[in-house]
Amino acid sequence: MTQHHEDDNILIDAEEDDWAWRRKIRSNPATAKVYRTFIFILGLIVVIGGVIALPAPGPGWLIIFAGLGIWATEFEWAKRVLDWAKAKVKSWELWMRAQPWWVSALVGLATLIVVLAIFWALFAISGVPGFFPDGIENWLKDLPGLG
């Protein structure tokens, strides 16, 4: 496997790629430009989708990181940002593992409260969806601000 190295380039060079098919694309300036433009637009669409998904319940940040991962296949700045984010997530994971069980429980409870608040705000703005079973839909509509 080729060892990746960082240089002052913005783009990942052909010789830095572990995959033969991308090395071939990158070795031709015309195909490299078309391919990089495609990757940039694809990554942009995915990142924008993630930003749109942020206020709604769902994996907005995961979608943003997926778009960043797409960009990181071609752009060194995106690879550096993705590596930085991975390091932060890893340090958070290691910190959480070192905590007593009750800290993990409090973090889980805080996360649950935030997710429930996001759902409540979404339903307050857009209304309770009709796809819920009648009992759940009626219970939700009885909550303050959702009726």
C-alpha cells in the first residue's frame, strides 16, 4: 500500500492513490479535471443534504461527514478536516470509556432529551405526521404545543 503524504497541493496526486483506477484517471489532466469536478459536485450535494437535515431528526452530521469523505478522496484539505474530526470523535469515545457508568447514563439522557426536543419542535412546526398509529398520534397531539 502506498504511504500517503501531505504536501502543499490542494489535490491528491495520482501517485498518492492506492487505487489503480483512480491513479489512471488522475494521470490524465483532462480526465482528472472532469473526475474532480464530479467529486466536488457530488460531495457538495451530499454536504448540502446534510446541512438541510441538521435541524430535522436524523443523521444530518453523518450525512455531512459522508460528503466530506467523498471530498477527501480528491482534496487534501477535506482529508485533513476529516482526519481532525475522526480524532475528535475518537478522543470523545476514549474519554467516555474512562468515565463512570453514571456519566454515560447522563450523557445518554441528555442526548435523549435533545432528540425529543427536536421531534417536539418539528411536530410543533409541521404537525404530527399521520403515519403514526392512532393511539400514538392522539397522545402526541395531547402534548402541549402539538394539539
